[in-house]
Amino acid sequence: MAWTVVDELRADGAQVNLVTCPELPAQLSATRRCTLVSDFGVFGVTVWVSRVLGTDAEFDITVDRRPSGD
């Protein structure tokens, strides 16, 4: 995907150092759990494919409200 999870979160104003995600196939409703690292802690992130356009996919992202381990 040309537009990554990090790009999307930073575009929304989030402070993100690193996001690690398994490969997300361009299949409608495909979902992956990822890990976000920021200066505020380590957070879980859910990423899912909301729309498929040929070989490109649009995805939605939800960051957990609390850091992992809290």
C-alpha cells in the first residue's frame, strides 16, 4: 500500500514513532492487529480494509484508547 498506517495517523496529527503490522491483503473486511510506538507509550491498533479498488485498498484505523499494559 502506498499510503501506510504511519502516514494516515500522522496526517491526523498523531505523534507516531513506529508502527509494525503484518501484511494486510487487499480483501474487503480483512483485519490486522498492529503495534504503534509513540512517546506516550505502546498502543494496539486495528486496521481493516474498508474498500477495494482494483489492486488498491482503502483502510480504516482504530488506535486503542490506552497504552498496552495499562
